[in-house]
Amino acid sequence: MTASPQRIKRHRPPELPLAAPSNFEFGVEPGRRITDELHRHAGIEGFLEAASQRLIAITDDQTAALGIEAVKIAAARGASAVDASDILAADAKLNHPPFAEQVRAWLFGVGGVLIGAGLSLAPALALTKQLEHAVLWWSAVIALLVIGAALAGLGFPRRRRN
């Protein structure tokens, strides 16, 4: 008994609308890399069906989220098409949480405190008439200012390009 042609439905992934013709094939490179890794590990024969389905589902979700975020970024900059920089910006936004910004804010804050300590210590030293170990104290002021400036410089908020 043969199945009629109407009943055979093959799942084809939806194609992305392209702004210009391209010969890029989705999925070829990751599949080749996975196959190469399987060949390197002789004890592993392949993926079980459940693992294969889970891998595809997760990558589909990640690809969809990445594409949606890239479209939002391209729309925000007023573009007529999504380009590679939009994909990179979307990847950075989705896969690199704002932890780096928190570290920068912390560095900027600590640098500001050290600069403030150095600036408040300098007049106190200048107004002290007899100061023992004056070179040591002034060296501490300079060290506070230099370290504070370095930390504040590392943490200084930079303008983000979208």
C-alpha cells in the first residue's frame, strides 16, 4: 500500500526573507562541527532521539530570540534590513548579561571614593604644620589619586552604539 502524495508532508523550516540574494545555508556548519566532534569521541555513537529533538528545540528558540532582537535593533536604528552588526548586538544583549555594566559601575564608584579620599587628605596634609613622615603621606595621596583615576577610567560609562 503506497501513500498518496497529498498525505506525505515534509517539515521544512521556514525561510527567512532576505534583503539580497545569498547562498548561505542555515544549519550546515553546526551539523558538520557536531559530526566532527562525534568522530573525535569514538565511544559516543550519536544522539538519542529525545536529545536530538531537545537540541533542535533549544537552538530554534535561541535562533528565534536572536532574530527577533536583531530585528528590534535594526528597527531602532532605522534600517531597512538586518545586517551583521545587528546580529552581533543582539547576541551581546541576549548572551552577555549586564554584569559587565555592574562591574563598570562598581569600578567607577570605588575609583570616585579613592579620588575623594585623596582630594580630602591633600588639604589636611597641606594645613598640618609639623608632619612626621610627610613624604609617606604625600605618596599615599598620590597613590590614592592614581589608583582612583585608573579605576574610574576603567569604569567610566561609555556610549553604546546601536
